[in-house]
Amino acid sequence: MSAVPNAAAKAAVAESLYRRRRLMNHLALGLASAATLFGLFWLVWILWTTLLNGISALAPSLFYEMTPPPGETGGLANAFFGSIVMSLLAIAMGTPIGILAGTFLAEYSRRSWLGETIRFINDILLSAPSIVLGLFVYTLLVKPMGHFSGFAGAVTLAFIVLPVVVRTTDEMLKLVPSQMREAALSLGIPQWKVTVQVLYRSALPGIVTGVLLALARISGETAPLLFTALNNQFWSHDLAAPMASVPVVVFQYAMSPYDSWHSLAWAGAFMVTVFVLAISLIARAIVARRKVAND
Amino acid sequence: MSTEHALPAGAIAQRPDALASRSQRDLSADRAFRWLVTGAGIFVLVSLFAAALSMLWGGRAAFSTFGIDFLTTTDWDAVGKKFGALVPIYGTLVTAAIAMIIAVPVSFGIALFLTEVAPPWLRTPVASAIELLAGIPSIIYGMWGLFVFVPVMSTTVIPFLTTHLGPLPIFGPLFQGPPLGIGMLTAGIVLAIMVIPFISSVMREVFLTVPTRLKESAYALGSTTWEVAWNVVLPYTRSAVIGGIFLGLGRALGETMAVTFVLGNAHHLTASLLMPGNSIAATIANEFSEADSDIYVSSLIALGFLLFIVTFVVLAIAKLMLMRLSRREGN
């Protein structure tokens, strides 16, 4: 007789436990969804602000007038030119070394301690604060030369390009099927020719993606340029002299008290954001197309 | 080259010396290429250590003049040429801590949403959108922070915090002060937004590596989705999750531009999170071009050296933790 109320009590306990677990589950999953909305909220807010302020500040004169003195109107032509020159030079310096080092990791040092160490150090370089690289190039180039220069800026950016290209080259070469290497080597082709003419060709889209991602990363880079390329209010194509760049001008103008400088800063910020996002989308598209082609 | 390929086998056999010289040439070309790629690999290795050594060299005047006082005093006097790094060190640690307190739970939530909760068609677009946040240059975060977020903080959030949290006994002093908007709390929040995509994408990737069998066993025993996530997925991926968190911490410690805009560049040590402060990276960015004496420049480079050492250790821990999971996966 006493078993019946006992069973009922047990059932009640089980029911309340079940309800508590269900509640906990709903609560946790609800919070997870809220966290995602929280993340997307900032993305939308930041992009919206940049778009709104940037578009209202856009004008054709941005592209042919120089950066103005305080309180006057002008453009960003010299800053655009400086950014393009330094970025291209950085890509030109960083990419070949990066591809070769990535080749070393993927093809010449599999499972060796040297390869593992380099891969480890490269991953740290990839996330290292860029300001540190700026100080490094300052002591390496600017201090001995005695003045800031566009060349020093390009070298700093090249050190940011390098680990990105090393990483993507390493990963893309590892994806190349080993039958391809074996087939080429069995024809008696020397290994360097196999690497350059077979493996690079197969890994090319991936490597291009890596270079594009590196370009996206350096085109918004500000901090390391402050102690290497500095800034220049005038048009300058002299790599031995200080050189303007869009991010540094944006920084200087945004921190100023002048409204006309603020609107130029927003225009620069808008251009950089659009450029970076467009490059990232192109890089993604290349990767996606490659996936489809391989399937 | 192509003509040699076209030669019939017999023709080569008649010219053994040509064959030998060709294989000799291939051999030396191979050797040269090997040296080239090895040199490039070692260049990567050397550049990191060269960066560390060059900053140690550049900061030697500061280290030898101030000794251990450089780390423990708060003076930052360009005229009197006395420099102590305690304020920027404190600011760096506090802002990074605020960022991690916000970013870690949010990133875990996002990763959980993207792997367990969201319908499959929603996962890829949302994940790409979150990753887009990581692609926005840090100077944009800084401008947005200064022009848009700081006014919101000073008119709404900070008055709310001072009236509701300010009078509390222990935590109170953290939330007292004038509603300036710029300060360590604002910088911490902006940093949190910046590191969320890094931490959540690592977490998402490692959550996807959990074997389906393991999760299905737990579901078969009657576990809820949350219980599977908390008791199966998280323990299985623990080391990589910690690695992802340290990766985000490394970013937060070294982030420069966003923090420079909203931190206020003030060399005072205050308990309040609402007051302006300074961080290592922001101090260097703000003051480097104004540094007029050798000892000033040297102190700033010494700060950079400290930042480098700290981020190196944090990122090395991150990497080792991430490697532990992938080794278990058998890669």
C-alpha cells in the first residue's frame, strides 16, 4: 500500500528534474542566440556608421587634392598614392620570401624539428602586435638612416605580409595530392622543377588568396607606419622621404578638433573599409570556386 | 629545354656525356633551390628573434637607467626624464581583462549557436558575417568608438553604472567617476568586440571536430542539447578552447589603434574603470613622434619589448593548447 504514494513522489521528483533540465536547456540556447545577435549588432552598427559618414563625405576632390592644412578643405590624393605604393612594395617584398618559406615548410621539412619550430614561430608572428614590428623596423632602418621613410613603411608592412603568405602557401601545398609529386618525380623531373611548375600551379588559387588576405590586412594597418613612414602633407614619390598613407591620415585627422578634417577622416575610413571588405569577398570567392572545382 | 625533351631515347644513349652533364645540372639546381627555400624559412625564424633583440637593444638605456623601477613606478615625466611603466602596464592588463570577461562567454554562445542551435541554412551566412568583424581595420573601430560609442557611454551607460553600481561596498570604486565616456571600460568593450570573431571562430572550428558518435551517445542517454554542449563538447575540446581564448587575449593585449582612440592617454593610476588611462600600445602610438630625448624614445621601445614578451608568451600558450587537440585528432 505504501508503494503507491512513494512512486507518485518519485514521479513528481523526476518530473520536476525534467522540467528544470528543459528550462536550463532553453535558457542556455536562448542565451547562445542572444550572444549571436549581440555580435551581429556591433557589426551592423559599425558598418552603418562608417557607410553613413563616409558616403556623405565622398567627393571627387578626394582623389586629386592634397591633404589640407588645419581648417581648410582638400583631398587625400597623396595619402592614396602613398598607401598604394607602400602596399605594393610590401607585397612585392613579402610574397616571394613567404612563398619560398612556405615551400620549405610543406615540401622540404615535413616532420623535422626545424620545420616545426619555424611553423610555430610563424604562427606567433601572424598574431603578434603590429606595433612591435613597427618598432623593430624603426631600430633596424629609421634610426640608422636618421629619418622616417616610405621604404621603411613598406618593409614594416612586408613583415606583416610574410607570415600570412607563409601560412597559406604551407597549407595549400599540403593539399596538393602526393600522387602529383610522385608522378612528376617518376618522370625524372628534378624536385625544384616539380615544385615550381607542378605544385605551384596547382596551389596557385590558394596562394593568391593568401596574398589578397595579406593585402587586406596591411591596407588598414596604422600603428607600425607611425614610426616608420610617418606622414607627409604633400605629394611625394620619394621612397627615402616620409610618406603619407590613408590610415595614418585618418588617425591624425580623426584625433583633431576640426570638422573639415573629421569629414576627410570618415571618407578615408570608408574607402579603406570598402577596399578591405571587397578584397576579403574576392578571396572567399576564389576559395569557394576552387572547392566546387575539386568536388 | 624543350628540344632536349624531344630527343629520342637512342640519341641520349649516344651522348652519355650530355646525359651526365644534364643530371649534374639538375642536381646543382636542386641543391640551390633547397638552399633558397631553407634560407627563406630561416629568415622567418630569425626575423622574430631579431625583432626581440632590436627592441631589447633600443630599450637598453631605459632598462639600465631605471632598472626594476621601470616596472614598478608610475612617473611618466618627459621634462624630468623619469619614466615608469606601471600605468600603461596596468591599463593594458585591465582593458584586456574587461575584454575577455565580455568576449569569452559571448564567443562561446556564438560558437554554440553556430554548431548546435541554428538551422543549417543559417550557419554559413552568420559565421561569415561574424568573421567580417575580424576583417574591419582597427582604425575603423577606433573612429566608431570615439565618435559614436563614447557619446553613448557618457550619456547613457556610465550615468547608469555610477548610480546603480557606484554605491556598492566592494565593487563600487570601480564604477565611480565623471561620465567622460573615454576610459578603460569603453576601451575594454571595444576590444571585446574586436576579439569576439577570433575566439568564436576557433571555438566553432574545434566544436565541429567532436565525433558525432560521442554526441549521439549522450543524446541517446536523454541529454539535452545544453548538457551535450557543456558535458561532452566542452570537455572534449577544452585545451583548444583555452587556446582560442589565449589567442584572443594576445590580440587584446597588443591592439593599438582602437584603444588609442578611446582610452584617453592619461598617466594616472586609478581604481575607477570609468577614468581615462593608458595602455602600452597606446602610449607608444601617441607619444613616439613627440619623444624628444633619447631616454624617452628608449623608454617607449622598452615598453614595446615588454609588450612583445608578454604577447609572445600568451600566443605560445595558445598555440601549444591548440596543438594538443589536433595531436589527439591524429594530425
